[in-house]
Amino acid sequence: MNFQIDEQQRDFAASIDAALSAADVPAAVRAWGDGDTAPGRKVWAQLTDLGVTALLVPEKYDGIEASPVDLVVALERLGYWAVPGPVTESIAVAPILLANDERATGLASGELIATVAMPPQAPRAVNADVAGLVLLAADGQVGEATTGAAHDSVDPARKLFDVTASGDTQAADTVRAYEFGVLATAAQLVGAGQAMLDQSVEYAKQRTQFGRIIGSYQAIKHKLADVLIAVELARPLVYGAALSLAENSPDTARDISAAKVAASDAALLAARSALQTHGAIGFTQEHDLSLSLLRVQALRSAWGDPTAHRRRLLEAL
């Protein structure tokens, strides 16, 4: 059996990398955290041009109606570049909740950025102050919500907001939408872990200690190898979960929780190793590594923390 992504999906990932590598995403993330979303919206416009925002939107609403595997391909790259905004909520969750709603057309075209709260695992809405649509979903129903008090996140670019229901609700597949939220978050964590590993490898080739390049020390080599193994073990679990979701497997919940746990652990290991490799400079606000370090801490608890997903995994087994 061949578990590799196909050539078209690899080209899709490469096109996202090409666009984001030229977009100065770190500057957009810092600006977003400071309240200036204009640079970040330009990044989102590029994603729209590539079809990322339309991936899960039904064709009847001008979307692509792509598979969960295609979503993982895209979201891993967005996690790699630490794209700001409600990525999981707008690209992965809202299209499922609005599967029979004309507002999904706005998601596909990029004219509408949505955020979602889904208690109990996602009780607050990310970036609700800048989203054009705030949704509150639970128990098979979804409706618009009013934004309440703001709460700081460990990641300044991911402010959290209390929301309260406003107006009518409509039926929605909230169970499936939740699984997409977890899957999208896991994919971003894998991407973030890979990004920090790549940064650490490059820095280890430059930093010297005791008159030697630190990358020549066996301890550093083993530490980075451990990260590589963790990321490479998490990635197939994420893709496997995507296949389970695509096929409506009875093991979907189990597979997606396993993917979230593995991706969270791999990204945390990558973060710790990256900080040790870079030294104190890696956690300064001026260094781009700090953006990934904070993003990983925020995403680990988003859409269910590792403890919740270990519990769900144990129950499934």
C-alpha cells in the first residue's frame, strides 16, 4: 500500500511554501498580535488565491470540496509558517458547520473569515474581534454569536473571546466539525515541529561553543534526531486520521485523538530542543523562533488538550 501524498498534493504544498516564504509571515504575526491585521489579511488573500480557504467548502458554494488529506497537506504548511488568524476555525471547522448555508460562499472567496466556539473543548473563539462571522456550535446546532470579554493567550496573535448565542440556530454536524478542528490543529502542530527542527539544524551549523560548531557534538545530533523521529512518527498518524475521517470510519475519534496527542508531543519536543539549541536568544521577541514556540503552546491546548485526547483514546481502546 502507498501512503505517500501524490504529485498534485506535493505541488500544492510547494505552492503554499513559495507564497508564504515571500510574504514575511513573521512580520504579519507580530503585527496581528499588536492589533494590525492588514499584513495578515494579505497573507490570507494569497491563501485564497491558492484555494486554501475553499478546500472544504461544498462545490455548490464555489468551493473545492476537497478531502481531509488535502486539508492536512495545506494546514501542515500553514503551521510551518505560523500563519496568523483563526486558521483551524475558518478553513476547517466553519465550512463543515455551514455545509448547507450560503455564507460558505464567502469562506471560499476569502471575503469572510470565521471563528468558532464549540464548548466544552473549544469554549472561546479565537480572534473573534477580527472575524467577519462568529459562530457558536454545540449539540448539533450552530448559530451566530456575540463577542464578549477578551482573554490573552500565550500567543499574542491568538486572543480568545467569550461568546454568547445571538439569533436563531440551525442544524449542523457538530461532531464531524469538531473532528476537523482537532485534525487541522494536529496538522499545524506537525508543521510547527518541522519548522523548529529545520531552524535548529541550521542554527546548529552556525553556533559555536568551546571552539566547535555545536552541530558536531553527538549530544546535539542525538537531540535533533529524536525530534526528527517524533515528527516523522506523528505525521503518518495525522494522515491516517484524515483517511479515517474521509471514510467515516468507526475509529475516527480514536485515530484523530491519537494524531493530536502525537503531534502535540512532537511539537513540544521540537520546541524544547530548539530552545536548547538556540540558547536564550531563541526566546527573545526579536527572534522568529519565539513565534513558533508560543504558537505550539497555544495549539497544544486548542480543540482539546493532550490529556483530554489521551482520555478519549483510552476510552476508544
